[in-house]
Amino acid sequence: AQSVTQLDSHVSVSEGTPVLLRCNYSSSYSPSLFWYVQHPNKGLQLLLKYTSAATLVKGINGFEAEFKKSETSFHLTKPSAHMSDAAEYFCVVRAFSGGYQKVTFGTGTKLQVIP
Amino acid sequence: DAGVIQSPRHEVTEMGQEVTLRCKPISGHNSLFWYRQTMMRGLELLIYFNNNVPIDDSGMPEDRFSAKMPNASFSTLKIQPSEPRDSAVYFCASSPRDREVNTIYFGEGSWLTVV
């Protein structure tokens, strides 16, 4: 079984303040974890991914995420929000078992950045 | 790299008409996915192919939906007959090699409105 929980459907921050988007997961396998961003009327773009190497993963646009196995979490952070960060963010889990793959998307977190 | 290419980008059609959405995956990728995104249901996996073979079509809503991948560089998603509740954004995505660590790359989406 596999699931992804994005704990906040909406997050609002002021420009220049830190961003924290939370993601918890469960998987019976050894998954890889991803964060994608979707700007309005656009497709999904990869921000970063964890693939069992370093637990702290750096992505594009100053974002990073830390994989914590004991907490089954993969929270996304950024030290200082920019107006262009306003978008929807998806946490994704991908795993293979017996030649069959399972990709599970979270329900998304909409980030609002206030000037 | 041209990315995943979808067409049409936007389509408005009348209820009962046939709709065909097209996708060209990134060259060399052997996994292809079709997703549907709506406000109510978020992102749903409809079907995925591995090496042109449908592996999991459990997400296809009903018999009105069908998907084909005649070769490694082309896939179609067909809805016949279309209904207003099919209005959504349909994303095609592809991934290199069948491993969980590999990124899934998304197209820009096909925005379907059925009136």
C-alpha cells in the first residue's frame, strides 16, 4: 500500500519569509520521493527528488527538502519566498514492486505569496 | 530536448462528439502516463504504458475512454462519446527506464471542455 498526505491545502506567506510545505508518506516498498510545482495553466515541473542518496535534497529556485525516514516525511522548504513561487505544489511517491510501478500524488498545496 | 508534446492544447467540443488527445513522449523514454486533473478530484492516473504495452488501466473511468500507444513515439487518448463531466486537463507524461528514481516529465496538458 502507498499513500501521500499533504497536510495543508493552502499556505500563505509574506514575500521574503520562509516557506514550509509539509508532506508525509507511507509505502510498503523503498520509494523515491519527488516535489513538483504547477504554475497556473501550466504542466508539472520537477523541483527536486530524493532517491536514497543524501537525505537533504536541493532543488531548483532555492527549494530544498529533507527526507526523514523515522517520521516518514519529506517537507519542502525555502528560506525566502518570492512572488514567483506562488503556485501549487505536489508531493509524489514512486515505487516498483514485482515489475509493477505505483505513482501516488498528494492532493497538492497552493502557495500564496503576499507582497 | 523538446519535452513531452501534447495536442491539442485546448479543445471545446459538444457532448456526444469524439475527442482524441495526442502525445509525443520524450525520445528514449519507455514509460508513458495519462493523467486527468480536475478541481474536484485532483490528479488521477488514467493509464500507463511500459514499452508501448498498457500495464495499468485501472484508472480509466469507463468504456468511453480508450488509450493506445502504437509505437514508442506516439500515444492517443480517445473519449467517445464525450460528456460534460469529462471536462478537465489531460496530462501526458513520460519517464526514462522503468525505475522509481527516474523523473516523470509532464507535458503542458490538453484543456478539454465538453459543452
